[in-house]
Amino acid sequence: MSFLDLLHNINTIILDVDGVLTDSSVYIHENGVLMRKMSVRDGYAIKYAIEKGYRIIIITGGRSEGVIKRLQRLGVTEIYSGMQDKLEAIDELIEIYKLDLSRTAYMGDDLPDYESLRLVSLSTCPADAVPEIRALCQYISPVKGGNGCVRDLIEKIMKVQGKWFETDVVTLTKDKREE
């Protein structure tokens, strides 16, 4: 099956956080609080995909209340944090939600994502993923983690399926001209 064929079938996207939704940096305040930076463009794409009926799932080894709150504000309801074994979360998703891995994409960047990437139909990673992950993935985004790689993936999937914003923009532009 070709890459484009795989994109046609995707209805679920599983994402790691550190190194995918963030640039894998952690900012440490003097009081010990850890902070991460996330792309608002990735956030917009996540929210838009959810509105269009896609399931977005987060599986991360990290435990950040700030990250969880941000993702919840975007509409993500399935967030697995503190997962040292990401396959546990995938097994639970299969059992509870009957998750169809043949219609699932996963984006990860480092060794804890390796086994999960092997399970799904479409394995993807950011441009700056570790070599072992890059070698495994069917799609390597030209964008680095935390800088829009998630938006890149979501756009590709939705454009191939005819669900990306372009059709909305054409309609909105036409409507404004008619006013």
C-alpha cells in the first residue's frame, strides 16, 4: 500500500508529547517547575482535526499538568500521561474503544515510541527524531518537533481526504465577496 493510500484510511492519530508536540527542551525555573513550549499551529491543527471527526490521542511518558490542560482545551479527551510502557495505553485503547490500528497514525521521536510505531498502519516522526525512529518510520516530517510537525502530518491526512481547511476558505471567501 502506498503512502497516499495509507493517508486515505487514517481516522485516529496518536501523538507523543516531548520531542513531537514540544522541541524536546525542558525549561527549569529556580523553584524546580519544568516548562515546555508548544506550537500554536500544531494546536490549531489538533483542534480542527477533532472538530472534523478525527480521534487525537496523546501517549506520553511525561507528567505535566500544564500540558494536559493545554491539550484538554484543544478538545483532546484521551490523554495517557506518565506512561513508561506506551503499549499498555495502546492495549487499553484497543480493548475499550476498539481502536483499529489499520486506520491509525502514530508520531513519535525517540526509543520509547519504537514498539508503538511498529503496531500502527502509518508510523511517522519529526525531522529531528533519533536515527532508530527515523529508520522505522514511513513518513518523516520535514519539520522538527515542537515547530509544526504535527500540523504537517494532520494537514497531509486531511488534505488527501478532502477535509482540510481549503474547502472552508473557498466557501468563506465566496460568501464575503457576495456580501
